[in-house]
Amino acid sequence: MFKPLAWFQWLRPVVGLFPFTKTGIAFIALFGVAVWLYGIRRMDFVALAAGFAGALTIFVLLVCALTCASFLFFASRRAVTAGGSLDLSTNLPQSTGYHVRCPLWIPCVVAGWSWENAGRVNDIVSVARDKNRLVETVTPARRRIADRVARRFYVRDIFGLTEISWRRTETINLRVLPDRGMLTQMPPPVGMADGDDVPDPWAAPSGDRVDMRPYVPGDPLRTVLWKIYARSGRMMVRIPERSVSERRKGCGYLVIGNGDDAASAVARIVVERGLLGDDWRFGSDGVANYASETDEALEIIAVSGDVDSVGRAKNHREVSGLGSFIAKMRSDGFQSCVLFLPPDPASWDYVSRQTAGVGSMRIQVVIGVEGLRLEHDSAQGLTRRAADWFLRPATGSDPTLEEIKHMVSSAPGLCKDVKVAERRIGNLHRNFLLW
């Protein structure tokens, strides 16, 4: 079966080594016509001189591009990223430490490179000259984890007539996390109650299973302390402590959808601050396992960038989805779950379906947005509106609180505890549903 894309990928290295661009080929044809048709056959010496001058100019530019490409080709073979690992944040220009030596004495050429990611991610790569080096600065567009980086090097002349390109692949541990923005100044969106050190004998047994007693018929076998039984032959079971205020076990879950980078940034802040409690779990759409350590949770947040809502819908039967995650956490004794959502109605509908019948587990929802667009109020003064525009210029993709309130109202069961976090200014709207 003929696959044009596969043939193009196979021919791309050969095409990249072809030194002329479409514009260059057009000028070569123009100068050839001027030399042969008008200069030689019609004896037009002006056209002959102009054609030879243009051809000589293209030849000089080609020699300069080939010379610079030769130096850069061998220099790029020795260039590597310092440390062999790279941690970046989305939508933030960062220096990677990758640099390539490039000679200064070659005129009329421009050299640089870009990242190739199989067409999925459009990272912005800028290359600046620092004396005789080309230094790389990258602005990642999407969070992810990768074990290699493919760079497409190019050398072209300043007129765009000649260009030579080639590909280099570097083995590196790349991790891209969501940019924190101003969320570092945000107040804690969730709070977990710490348990008392002194137990209360009259309280209900609703804490962690830290006490034990002899086994009686009817106790579940999963609570039996088998190590004690192996040593002493006595069957003992774990029972919950009776405390005045229990130490709640919290869990968090990141929902993937359109514009979920701000929601993943909120999840990153919550995980790094340890706001889920001492004993916690974290999961995400499209990721089969869950995390109980900070580094593991950050890995899940980074990997979730390669999952989209379509992939989630296709794979929810194969991997642990939100409904399975909540059921698992509830059976493990977790009383609270924090959901990190983007301002996407499709994601909200998905959550409302998956959380139906969660039982006694408390669901908290934190919607992460880049910023909020102000409502248009005709009674608002011109000075006030101008000040709001200069202080917080809104983009067309930013939602308003009224739009989020309308989206939330479609699932009344989840409206008990909903918060909105703005990454641009670090503001947290707690009880906006009561406005």
C-alpha cells in the first residue's frame, strides 16, 4: 500500500541536503534565461552581464552556506546538553544550556535549529548568537516526558536562495511541567484536618486503622495482621482509632481537556505544597498507575500532557479512569478527593458521569484557568474599565465567572465545593456560586 507520508519521511534527509530553495531555483532559471536567450542568442550584453552577475551572486551565497554548514555539521556532533537531563516549564522561555560553536567570519548566512516532535507539539525554539556560539532557548508548548530530543539544523543565506538542513537526535531525559505562574502566591485551595495525638474512647471508630484486637468471626481477612499470626499463632486484626478529630486521607485527580495547562499547574502546586495530607494519592486521565510521592505525582502530571480527551475516551476501558480511581480510593479509606478541571464543558460532563454514586466521599473541584474575562457592565465608569484592562488584559479565550457558573450548574451534585484558580494573577475564587 502506498503511503506518501512514509515516503516523505524517508526522502526528507535527501531533500534537506539539496542546497537551493524554491526561490533560488526560480532565480537560477531567470538568470539562465537572461544569459542564454537574451545574452547569447540575441547578443544583449546588458542581459548577459546581469545574468552572469546574478549567477555569480548565487554561487557565492552557495559557497558561504556550504562552508558554514560544514562547520556546524561537525560541531553539532559534539554538542550535548549539560547534565543529560532537562526540566522545563510550559509557555516560559528557558535556556537549555545547549550550544554549538559557529564561525563568525562567514558572511551572508543565518544558522539555527528547531525541535521536531512528530508534529504533535509546536515548541518555540530561538537561537541567539553569543560571540562564536549559538545558544538555545526553548518555550515548550505542552507538558510531557521524553527520552530524546530531535533537532533540525539549518543554514540559509540572508536572501533565502540557498538552504541546507539536517537532523540530529540527542538522548536526554526531558520533563516538561506546567508553569506555576502566579499560583505560588495563591492561598491553599484545599485543607486537610490533622488528627489528635490523644485518642477519645467515646468517639466513633472513623480514623486510621492503628489499633488492634483479637480476631472474631465476621472480621474481614484483609484486616488480619498475618505477620503477628506467623510469629505468635494469634490472629489479630486492625481496627480504626477513636480520635477527637481524625487525620483525613486525601487524594487528587487531574482531568484532561481543552486548556488544561492551568489546571495541571494548580495540581502541581497542591502536590508540591503537600496540601493533600500525609497519606495521599494522585492520579490522572490516561495514566494507569497512581502516585503517593511528590516525584511520582510530578511524573504523572508531565505524562498527562500526551493524553487528550479523545484518547481518554478511547482508553478509559483499558486504564484506570476517574470512576475507577474514586472507587479504589474509597475502598482504601480515603474520605476526600480533589478534582482539577479545565474550564471545558466536555470535561465537566465527563466528571459528572464518572462521579455519580460516589457515596460518602467528599468531592472538591478546583477549576484552573489562565485568567478570567471581566463582565461587560454598561454602568461601569470609563476610568474603572480602562484600569481593569491595563491591569488584567483579558484574551478572547478566557472565560468569565458567569460562564463557569453556568457550566457548573449542569451538574448540581458537584456544586457543593467548587473553586476557580487564576494562574495569571494567582487569585482563588472560593464561593463564587453564592454571588
